[in-house]
Amino acid sequence: MIGIDLGTTFSAAAYLDPDGNPQLVSNSRGARLTPSVVMEEDDGTVVVGEDARESMVLMGDAVVSTVKDYMGTDRKFVLPSGTAYTPEQVSALILKKIVKDAEEFLGEEIRQAVVTVPAYFNDAQRQATKDAGRMAGLDVACMPNEPTAAALYYAWSSRMEKGRILVYDLGGGTFDASIVEICGKQAEVVATGGIRKLGGHFFDQLILNYAADYLLEKYGLDVYDDEYIDELQELSLKAENCKIQLSSRTSAQMVIKIGKVREKLEITRAQFEKMIAGFYGRTESTVRMVLQDAGMSWKDIDKLLLVGGSSKIPYIAERLREFSGMEPSHETNPDEAVALGAALYASGLFEKVQDVCSHSLGIVSRRGAGAEKYNSVIIPRNTALPARMSRDYYTGTNDMKKICLEITEGEDEDLDYVSILAGIEILLPPGIPRNTRVTVEMFLNQNQLLHVYARIHAEPEIYKEIEIPRSSNLDESEIAEQTTLLERIVVQ
Ligand SMILES: Nc1ncnc2c1ncn2[C@@H]1O[C@H](COP(=O)(O)OP(=O)(O)OP(=O)(O)O)[C@@H](O)[C@H]1O
Ligand SMILES: [Mg+2]
């Protein structure tokens, strides 16, 4: 069984070598990280990784990148052949490539994997990741959270016996923060939090916008115009390069060639820091909340571990140093720690890895007949997994025909700030009196996938598991159909 870090921008696989050390797999190009980029060729072959990434500029419309941002949504990616891929299918193609390279590297067939997900992923995003694994022909044994995996790797590599690690994971598309308590061969997550859509990919966008504003002002040239679609791809790669250079230098240049314009645009580190200050501030608030949820302060933390490519930005470490009064740790390679930790997780070297749920789950309820609807939480955020909890509700009228259960995800009582996972109708037999007790039970498994049960305390009692028709996910027949389609595709 291998461990896979299925990242927004890069993916990686790791395994446990015969000496019991986690190692990264080298892909067909000999690299340890594979860009999460998918391209369709004219003959229908699909190319994943560096080759696809390099073609982004010329073959923009045949290339899909940052698909992880769209997991758990019904976004479609239409490629030149006319095939409309779901985010699950695109992720499955990335997984196929990762597994194929790992099989060649290890000389063994791989059927099972541990695939990590951001701690802040919600039910729909986790379900979509699991479905992507199935479509790739993989049995996804477990989906540990990325910061948890990184903490396992740190604990293992530093031989930490006992201590608390605060993981600050800033990658390409997501931000996660988790506090993980290590005690011998046991790891327990105390609290977690995160921000969707915050990471290096958005920092590139800031630099790109800066360049776009500059070109518009100086030359009246709008790079977002359809006419410059290829140039825009190239410019966004240059923006990323510029950002990476600014991690080791105090200024960097973007060489811009668009239309008749030839320009060297200089960006200083100070300018870049100003651009990302607001984003950093939001991560700091999240860390503060995670500490608060854990009932801890910085003095309770033994290690501040930086994970994810974007944590290499010097400004991030500087600000964190000021904020925490601790020295942020770069001891593990930030790009690799998650995959290596996933391999440790897969190996079972840790006797127990206990995570917590990252979003509260509940149902829409009323405090009485005619009262306003609110979000009634059943499993609160940061409850240890697996979690089984229930709450009682009462029927509002005599002889109710059905109960409408709307499952919520989010902490707020105000329904404007939570999302509805699914709406379910439970049909009732005739004659159920008003004020009959209905117990709604929720079971959240290790992978944070939800099961719901209802017990209606009538004569005779009704108890059943409720099938959740997740509105943002594929159903069984769609999965089967899309899997068949993928089986015909050759991935290189
Ligand atoms: N030296 C560097 N300085 C600044 N940014 C960097 C550096 N190296 C890599 N990055 C950025 O890090 C990001 C990729 O990080 P990483 O591989 O950890 O993300 P990911 O795993 O793909 O994303 P996620 O974990 O959010 O799904 C990219 O945006 C990349 O530009
Ligand atoms: Mg990552």
C-alpha cells in the first residue's frame, strides 16, 4: 500500500522501504513531485504531469490544472475532443498516473492506497476524492488529513516521543492548521481549522493582476482580453516563477512579451509581501482560533511545523515567528512531508492516529411550530473521530405525512452561513401524534464520511439508516459510467 499526496499543484507518492523508512517514489521523469496537470492529446491519450504543465502555454484549452479547487462541485472540464470531465475524473487521471509510475518504480502492482486530503475538506470534497480513487481502480483505504500526515512524518523523523506539534500547512490551493499531540506511537489531533481557496496559486494571481494593471495603465493593453489567451497562460507561469524567485531574492523580473509590448517588469519582495499580507492575516486568525478551540496558547506547543510549498515564502516564517515567539521549523521538506507521512500512516507504524472532524454537522430545525428555522448542530467541530452522536426532535403536528431532514455543514446557527449537504424525506405511517420524539443520529467515520439514522419513537418504533443523496456528488450510476469511460483512456 502506498501513500499519496493528491495536491492542488503537485502530487507525490511514498512507500515504506525494506528498512522501514518512508521514501518518495520517482516518477517516469525521475522527479519526486508530479504536477497535478492533465492534458488531452489529439489521439485521445491523456498526459499527466510535467509534460502537461509545459504544454499549458500552447495547448491551454486542452489542459486542466488546479482541479482540486473544484472537488465536490459540479464543474465540468470540456476538452477539445468534446469530452466533459468531472473533477472526480480529472483527479482519477492524476491518480492513475501516480499509481502507474509507482508500479514501474516499485515493480509491483498497486491496488490500495492512502490518499490525503486537506483537513478543512468538507463532506462533498471527501466523497469526491474517494470516488476519484474508485474511478482510478484504487481501493482508497483511508483519507487522513494532510497536516496530520505531515505531523506523523515529523514525529517519526525527529524521534519525538512526546509533544505537541502545530502544523501550518500552506500549499497551492488550501490552508490548514492542526494541533497534533504525539505520545509514543500514538497521534491525536486536538483541533483543526482551515481556509478554502487560499494558497500559492492565489498569490500567483496577485502578481498577475499587478502585471495586468501595469500593462493596462502604461500601454492600454488588457491581458484578460480573449485575444491574449495563450499569452495569459505564459504570463501566469512567469508570475509563479517570479514569486518563487522572491523567496530567495529581494527583487525579481518578469519578462513580458505580449502583442507589440516588450517589457521587464520588476517586482520587489516588499511589494509582494504587501500583496499577500491580507492572506497571511487570515491564516493567523485561523491559527488563533485553532489554539483557542484546543484551549491552548503558544506555550503549550513544542513545535511549529511549516508544511506546503508556500510556507517557503520568507515573509510567512517571519510573521509566524513574531506571532508565536517560536522558531518555525523547516526540518522536514515542506513539499514532501505529507506524502511521506501518508506512507507511514499506510504502514500502520503508528498504533493509533486519531483525528477530529473539521466542520460541525447537524440538521435544519425549528424551536417550535412556526418559529424560525435554525442550524441545530449534532456533531460539533473538533469532535474526535469516529464520532456517533444524536439529538432529539419532536413532530410539530398530528398525523404528519413526512419528515424533511435537511443535513447541514457548518457551525453557525444562522442558516445563511452553513451549507446544506442533502435534503431527505422520511415518510411516516398514518396516525403519528404531535410531539412524537424523533432521534436523529449521526455517525462520522474515520474518513469523515457521514451516515445518518433516524429513530421515530412511535408504536411500533421505526429505525432506519438514511441514504444521503449528496447534491454535490455523483451517484452510483454516474460513477460506473465515468469509470468505464476512463478505462478506455491511456494515461502517460
Ligand atoms: N520557494 C518557494 N517560494 C514560494 N512559493 C513556492 C516555493 N516553492 C513552491 N512554492 C509554491 O507552493 C505551491 C505548491 O505547494 P504544495 O506542493 O505544497 O501544494 P499542493 O500540495 O499542490 O497544494 P494543496 O496542499 O493546497 O493541495 C505552489 O503555489 C508553488 O508555486
Ligand atoms: Mg499539499
